[in-house]
Amino acid sequence: LPTSFLSSIMPPILRCDPKDLDKNLTDQVVIVTGANSGCGLETSRQLSKQGATVILACRNAERGETAAKDVGGVFLTTLDLASLQSIRDFVTVFKEKYERLDALGNNAGVMGC
């Protein structure tokens, strides 16, 4: 098919401004859920590269610790978004170490039936 036809029926490709990937995020505290693999891991890696303090929020402690070492982030404790108690426990540990949260990367999926 001709490129002009495809471009007429396809939505435009959304891309971030490359300058955003060079911003200095030093002194920014960010939590990324689902951070031990996939998009969450890559998001954590990029934010860490830009100087942010990245808290990796993961259900599995071993995978979270491994991912934190890989990207230069911090693994505090496990977080299972399907459990309100797990969320409370995570927040308690987070508040003991940090005074504020600047951004939340809500990557982990929760499915309810």
C-alpha cells in the first residue's frame, strides 16, 4: 500500500520531546510501580539516568532488588496493589525515609472481577 494511504488512515505517532529525556531530575523522588520488568523497568532506568531518586515498587522482593541494582534505584519493600494492607505497609516504609513524593509512575496493572 502507498505510504500516503497508510498515513491518511493511521493516527499520528505520539512521541515525547527528546529534550524531556535530558532534563535534570536531581532532587526529584519518584515511585514507579511494576518496576522490575518491561515498561516500568525502562521508565525507572531513564528516570535514574536523569538523576531522580527512583523507588521501585514491585510485588517480588528478589526481582525488585535485582532491578534496583540494575537501574541504580532504591527498593524499599514489596508492594502488591491488589492488597490494601500491602499499600499501607509500603507507604509507612516510604514515609520513614522520604519527606515527599514528586511523581508516581503508575505502571503496574490491577485487574478486578
